[in-house]
Amino acid sequence: MTFTQEDRDLLMQKGISESQIEEQLSCFKTGFPFLKLKSPASIGNGILSLNEKESEHYLEIWEKYLSGNPVIVKFVPASGAASRMFKNLFEFLDADYAVPTTDIEKKFFNNITHFAFYNDLNAICIKNEGQDIPTLIAEQKYKLIIANLLLEKGLNYGALPKGMLKFHNYGDINRTAMEEHLAEGALYARNAAGNVNVHFTVSKEHLPYFKQLVSEKQSDYEKKFNVKYSVSFSEQKPSTDTIAADMQNEPFRDNGKLVFRPGGHGALIENLNDIDADVIFIKNIDNVVPDKIKDSTVLFKKIIGGVLISLQQQIDKYVELLESGKYTMDNVREIITFVQQKLFIRNPETKIFEDSDLVVYLLKKLRRPIRVCGMVKNVGEPGGGPFLAYNRDGSYSLQILESSQIDLKNPESKAMFEASTHFNPVDLVCAVKNRKGEKYNLPDFVDKNTGFISLKSKNGKELKALELPGLWNGAMSDWNTVFVEVPISTFNPVKTVNDLLREQHQ
């Protein structure tokens, strides 16, 4: 394509090269290949189910590790407004009827006093409408209540990020989702010196809200948990935006200007790459619970942390041995068994490798970032699932895949997808340094062939948008991966406002 000077200036401003644009446009033309599946991961086939004794063993490893004062960061993707959470209430606002009609609407109003934001909403209704919520309900002014909840004139919850919304009621105080993450961090990610590092990825327009909330609340939580917080933020980088294309796969323009779109959560691999830490926990902003039921979350976070450290120590030992050249063939056979049975990486070709090629292959597989992912039993929630999938070098390994990466028209793939027993609740703990303490460059481990294309529109015109490989999907495709079964009690996401009425959130 030929770029105008205006195009070039825009690319320069974003930090995107012309060759990147060409690469993205060719993705629109060719599409992305489906991944070839070996099988769904299940207990005994890629997912570890730990008994009490094993859990205690890993718990000990984690506690011992913390005593050495490592740098641990809790990384929370928190960009994006909560508008999807209130989709049904926005629809009610625009509906041609004035009283709650759908089950969702009725449930919201029948239980309105049970929301942690009720008092704030009641106060703003009195201020703006001169009436409290019970009076407005009695007079059937339901839409005024919703307008005060969602719109700028009221609490503006429709435009705020999820992290800023009040989720849980503690009697005299209420906590936002962000505060629950601060509390969580103090319970499993503090080192012996009492330091807790929490990092939120936020969008530019929401950053002031987050900063303000931290400055108001940080010292309260430090006192409560006897810790010292370091809270940091980053924004999705403009360089990870992707070009939009028209239906002919040419760059989409609006008034002559190139249109770019955020590259999806896969772009956050760049933010993750900027974090200098020994261990990083990753968890979504909306998956939090009140203190009274945090125990299982905290326990399993520590257990998967222990599994990670145990793997890392073993891998470092093997890498050191192979790099020294002082190994025997028995050592090599032991390492192959480890790679196959503990990391679940198999390559049928290894049988015919020369000894020297085998060592090169093993080093390539061992010298990578590591992640241990909690997996919960499938309960029909949307989200990616754990599979054994083939890689470009002919090996197959553990991957978290979304349905868009699987060819559901192929009967064999469809059967594997439907046979999947677990799914990914985004419960990850990662080690991103090699044995010498040097950081891996994480973009080197992304499988660029795993993005996907979705249809969107701008000003009424259809366009194609390119999403980068998802953060825990293709962006971590080339990591060493281990799956551990965690109980469903550790997974309590808030996808719609009425989810806050679930027993776990009350």
C-alpha cells in the first residue's frame, strides 16, 4: 500500500512501522489457521489434581520462597468500561415500557437494597430528583433510578471501569473491585519484608479515577493488613493498536484518516513485559470475593505459586547441567522424561534426533517463561479451555484456546471441544526470568498465527478488526505451561450487575 505523509506521521506518533501494517493487512487477506488439536486436557492428561499431601508440600515451598524476599507482582488487567455489565439496564432505559418487565429487570429492582452501591445511589437520587429510591419506586419512576446509576449526571457507573464499582458491602464500609485486589495481594503476594506490589492496566481516561482511589484508600489497607503497598499502573500501548480494514481488506479510512483499533487483551503482553519481577500473578479485575470467603482463593494461589517455584528450580537445575556440557545420556533421558511428563511437551521426532540435536531441542524447550494456570471444572461459563495442541515444530503442548481458534466445522475438533472438562478462569502465576535472573523478552514467545478477525462498524460502515493473540492464548503459546485443578469456589466473576446478588458477593 502507499502511505500518505499524514499516514506516516500517524504511524510515527503511535510507534508502528509500515512493515507491521503490511503484515496486519496480509492477516486480513489470509485469515488465521485453526489450531490442530491432539486432545482436550483433563485430569491425568495435562491437568494435575493435587491431593492434600501434595497441596501441603507446594504450600510449604511457596512459604519458604517468600521468606527470601522475592519481588512478586499481582498483575490485574482492568482496562475497559463496565458498560457490558449494565447492558440490560441500558436496554431498559431505552425501552418503550416504563416498569421492570424482563426477569433481569425485576430481579434488579426487587433486590436493589442488596447492592453495595445502594446508599450512594440513594443519595444521588435524593440530590438530583429530590426523592429517595423507595419513593421513586412507589411512584414507578424506575428509569430515573437507572439514569442516576448509569449516566454522568448520577454515579456514571455505565462509563466507569469495573475496578471503580462498589462490589461488596462490609456493614459500615463498601469495597470496590480494585480494593478487593489490594486485600488479596496482602494475603498471598507479600514477601517477608511485608511488601505487596499490585499493577493495574487501565485505559487513559480511567487512570485519574484509579489514582484517586489508591491515594484515598492505600493507608487504610496498609494498616489493616500490616503491609506496604506499591501500586503501579500502565496503559495499553498505542503501538499495539491494529489497523482496521474494509471488506476488500484495504485499510479502512474515516474522512481520509487511517482507523486503528485496540489490539485486545493480547496487547497486554507488552505491559507484562515491562514488569521487573520474580513472580507475577495474573487475575481479572472482576473475579473477587469478600474477605469471609477469600480463604480458598488465597490457599490455591499459594499452592499454584509453590508448583511454579518447584518447576522453576528443577528447570534451572537441568539447564545448568546441559549448558555445562557435563551431562551423561542418562541425564538427558531423565530430562526428556521431565519435559514429557511434567511439562506435557511431546515430540514424536525426538526418537530420531542425534544426541547433540536432542540437547539443543531440550534447551530450547526449557529456556522459556513458565506459567502455572488454575483450571476449574466446566460449569457452562464462557471462556477458553485447556487443550493439548500441536506447535509449528511438530511437538504438542498445553495451550489455553478460545473457541475461535478451533475449527468447529471439523467433526473431530468439534468432538474434542465438546469433550473438554475444564475451562480457564484466568488464574495464572508466571516466572519470567532465566536461571541467571535475566528477564525473558516476552514478545519473542508469542505465536503470531493465533490472532482473530472480528466484524465491527464505524459510523454505520462495516469494518474488519484484528485482535492480537490473546494474553493467555497465543501470546503465551510458547511458554512452559502446567495446569492445576482449582475449586470452583475460587472463581466468582461479575459479568452482569445481577451477578453481585449471588450469595458469594453478598
